[in-house]
Amino acid sequence: MSKLSRRGFLKLSSAGAAAGAASLSPASALGGQESRNPGATTLPYPEKPIGKARSFPHNQAVQFTYPDEMSPCTLIRMGEPVAGGVGPNGDIVAYSSMCTHMGCPLSYDPASRDFKCPCHFSVFDSEKEGQMVTGQATENLPRIRLAYDAKTDSVTAVGIDGLLFGRQANIL
């Protein structure tokens, strides 16, 4: 048995590491083709059925989670068309129900038609795409993108505009 020199060990180690890295590259996973969009920032959001549009009560909060069970959201059927609204009347919107300031749980106020944070008194407008109105928050509420299927009267969550509080990416 021959003794392996330090230089020989380093050469063998480097060659093995290079071969291993090449076998794990995206190009090899695609059969030698380069990835079509290696710098993509759009994440694959799941589709989550929320319910039937006509079954949602007017101007009342409907709670659900999206894109995962750790992300509370609120859907509101406003009763009149609003920016970004879906449904037969374009009046259904949904937002994250965590304040963008420090993640406190928001409550929907039907009288003023806005979201209020009990921790630091931020207010968000539900009729203007979750726009921050006042308070400590500096960003609008993340809006849950909804899709409406007129044939089945179904509302489905399909994505998020904005970053959920406390995350570097919405999809974990």
C-alpha cells in the first residue's frame, strides 16, 4: 500500500468535489440544457379554494389561512365594486391579517370598513387595496390575489401581492 502525499490528497479531493458539483448542477438535471429562468423571483403559490362568492356575508370578515397554516388572512365581501375585487360584483377582497409594523393580529371594523391594529394603532383601508392610512406601519397590507370561477361561483386564493410580516419569502 502506497502512502498518499498531502499534494496527492488535495488533488484527489478537488477532482472529487468538482465532479460532485457538476452532477448536481441545474444543467445536468435538465439533460445538459440551461435553466430557462435561473433568476426567477416568482414563487409557485398554491391554489386554495376559499368558498362560494354568494355565500360570503356582506361587510363581514371571513377568516382563512394562505399560503400555509401559519398565515392568517381575512376575506371581505364589500357589497360594492372595489379596486382589485373579484366575484360577480367585483366586491370580494382578501388581505393578510397581520400588521405590517410588528405582526400583531388585525381586526376588521365593519363600521369604518378598515383593518385596525390594536398594538400600535395602524389602520389599513380595505377598499383601497390595503393601503396604510395611519399609525406605525410603513407598508400596505399584503393583498391575497383571488380568482373567481363564474360557472361554480368559487373564489380561490392564487397568490400574494406584498410580503407577509416576518418573512423573507411568502412560500416557506
